[in-house]
Amino acid sequence: MSTQDNTTDETTDFGFERVKKEEKAGRVREVFDSVASQYDLMNDLMSGGLHRLWKRFTIELSAVRPGQTVLDIAGGTGDLAAKFSNLVGKDGNVILADINAAMLSVGRDRLIDKGTLNNISVVQADAQFLPFEDNSIDCITIAFGLRNVTDKAKALASMNRVLKPGGRLLVLEFSKPASPLLSKIYDAYSFSALPAMGKIITNDADSYRYLAESIRKHPDQETLLEMVEDAGFVDCRYHNMTGGIVAVHRGIKG
Amino acid sequence: MEHDPAVIAGACVVAESAIMRAINLSSGTRNQLKSLYPLTIGVNCSSPSVDLYVTINADGAITIESYREEATTVSLAGSWKDFLGVAAAADPASALINGNVQISGDTAPLLQIQTVLADLDIDWEAPLAETLGPIAGHQLATVIRAVTRTSKNTHRRLKRQLSEFILEEGRLSPPQAEQDAFFTAVDDLVLRVDRANSRLKRIKKRLDGMSG
């Protein structure tokens, strides 16, 4: 099973399928339209609540301070944006961006319910073509979103463009478990239990099968590190979490 | 060995929740903590290698993180045994200053935190009443308070009686006054020996001068 970035000029991965590049965004949108309303519940069930700890560590790594501008790409239901909203304070700004309108709608409703929308802007945007000025953002996070992007290199270059010099990129994404035993257990879990849970909760096993497949096709830790460096980031590193099931990559715009 | 950040984050969440629960059950504590803002204490444990950062926020809430780039107000460094020694000491402030924990930065907030902790008066009845209802909760809290008071009194009485037994019944240790008098006599003797030694040296010097 390849863990390299297999995007070519014509085609890219959609789970284990090869699809035309222009088709992928639409196919991904269908997946997230289907799961949006139950997304957080499924995250809790699938990860046993661990996704909250992975996100918590990502927020610690961001070193965000009051008054800064944070862009949360593929922010979906807004859990990271809500935390950043407290950290940047009333003088700061958080931009919650997602390509999927259904996810953004759920996120915006949730933020309104929490009363945290005063310093958060909601923007529907494609990570490959970020509609922001050059050198305008202090910190960018993309949690469990990069693997769904059609052209990851283009998205990383776009993030580099909008970050301020010294600004920080954090990519939280599923990755490759370090132990072969854990890898086997994880494979069995994601290809059997995950679609079954998806079927029960959202009545959609296919979307969760895609999620499991897309995780396997996503670049491993070292490949993604190279991609982040190739996009122009410096001082790049990654931290494995939960045995490498998840990794958070960090890069600084030079 | 590098620890899994998710495990550390989980431990931080548990500790943070427990501390905040206790603080919220103690009226006035949160306001006392607010007055300490901004404050971050770095705890650098060498064995096992874990760094934790305890921050007091503007609203008096406490957050515990495993990663921080900004400077801390005060940093404590040592092994887990050193930190355990401080936590278990009867006088933690004295144990912190005189123990093996290395302190850098402004130490004044540590003493202020000790004062806040000493004033911590947790109202355990509130969560019991929330769970069991006001009548059963109050009854159970009364029983817990009575048991706690009795065990404290028993502990205090046992300590005093053990001390009396060692001194008077068993004659295993001399009384405090006798010990003090003995140590004073020893100190006195040391001074007299020093003086005699100096006098001898002076006489020897004078004799050497006369013979020369």
C-alpha cells in the first residue's frame, strides 16, 4: 500500500480509486455532505475521544497569542476555531474555512450556540486557492483535512503564501503507525469497525470506508515532512501521537 | 525516551479538571487566583523526562500544558522523587527552598500559591447534594465530616500519646529541656576548647620568641 503522494497532472487518489483531479473535490463534498450532521459524534466514537487530545496538543504547538490572526482550514464543525477564539481574545481574529458548505453550516451553528462567533469569520474556501492576502495570517492549522485536498503541494504553497514571515503551519493528520503490530490492529479496526459504525450512526458505510482508504493513501510522516519543506517552510518537524496513528507536522514560514 | 504527547495531554486534562473542580468548590479561591494573573510555572521533571506548564489565566482558571514557547514566571527542575518530597512535606515551601528542586525566576508567586492552597476550603457537600439530592447529600456529608473529625482527633491523640510514651514510659529519648541543656553545654565546651587552643598558640609563639 503506497504512502506517497500520488497526485499527477491528470489524476489523484480518492481512497483506493484513481479519479480525475477535477472530480475529487465533488466526490469529497458528497462524503462530507453525508456525514456533516453526525461528524463530531462519529469522531468521538471512532477515536474513543482521542481526537480531542490530538487537537489539544496541536493548539499547544500553535503558541498562539492574544491579538493574532489564525486560519483554521478544513475547520468543519469549528472545535479548533472555538479554542483559538479564546486564545486570540477580542483583539485577535479566527477564520474558520472549509470547502464544504454543509460542514461550515454545522460549525457556524455550533459557534453561535456557544456564543463564540464575535471574533470568528466563516469562509467557504478551497485550501489550494486561499482567498486571503499574502503575509496576512499568523498561524494556519489544518486538522484531518489535508488528505482530502486534491493537490496537497498546491495547498501547502497557498498556505505558505498567506502566512506572515515567521508564521506557523500545523498539519494534524492521520499517519503511519510506528509498530507493525499496531498497524495490523489499526487496519482491522478501520476497514471493519469504522464502516460498520458509519452504517449504524449515519446510515452511510461508504463514506467511512472512503475515510479509512484515504488515510492509507495519505503520505506518511517523512513524505509529508518533505512536502512541507518543499513548500518553502523551514524548521520543519513532526510529533507522532498514539503510536503514529496521528502526526502533527509543524513548519515555519522563512 | 520521548513520551506520547496524546498521553501527556490526557493526563493534563484529568489533572486540570480535578483542580478546577476543587477550586470551583472552594468559595473565594478563584478570586485569589485571579490576583496572581499572569503567572506560568514551568515544571521540568528530569526523570521521567516530562515538562509541564501550569498557567493561571485572567479568569482564575488553571490550564496545564506540555508545550510552551513563551517565558515562564518561575521554573522548577528536579526528578519526580524531588517533587514528591515537596508535595509530601509538612511545610512544602520550606521543602521547596531547602530540597533538591532547582528554582529559577520569581519565587514570590510560589509563596502566594501556597497561601491560596492553605486557604482552600472545599465544600464537598455541594457535589454530594447535586448527585444524591439535598437531604441524602447533607446526611452523607454530615457522616463524612464526623468521620474525618474523629480520625483527625484520633491521629492527634495517638501522636501525643506516642510522644509521651517515648519520653516518659519507655525512657527511649530524653526530654526536650534535657536535650537543649546538653546541646548548650556542648556548644559552651566547644567555645572554651577553641579559646584554650588560641591561648596555647599565643603562649607557644611567645616562648618561641624568647628562645630565639
